[in-house]
Amino acid sequence: MILYPQTDISIVRGNPQGCWDWWGYTGSDYARKSAPQMRTILNEVHALGG
């Protein structure tokens, strides 16, 4: 099973490629398990029954 997080492509918001926070615009912990993106993925996996 593959889980694909989605984001919007937006030049106005500075995300022209629709990347999912690869440069850390949501905070300095973007690459940690405690980051909002990682918590979201974990919640989605749990919702799928994992």
C-alpha cells in the first residue's frame, strides 16, 4: 500500500511544484517525527487500520 499525501500547487503561496514541505516552511522540526507532516501521515496510516 502506498499513501500519497496531497498538497496544492500554488505560485502565490510559494509552492510552484506542489512539494510537501521539503524545505521546511512549517517550522524547524519539519524532518522530525514530531513535525505536523509526520503526525498527519501517522494519523492517516492509523485511519487505514495500520
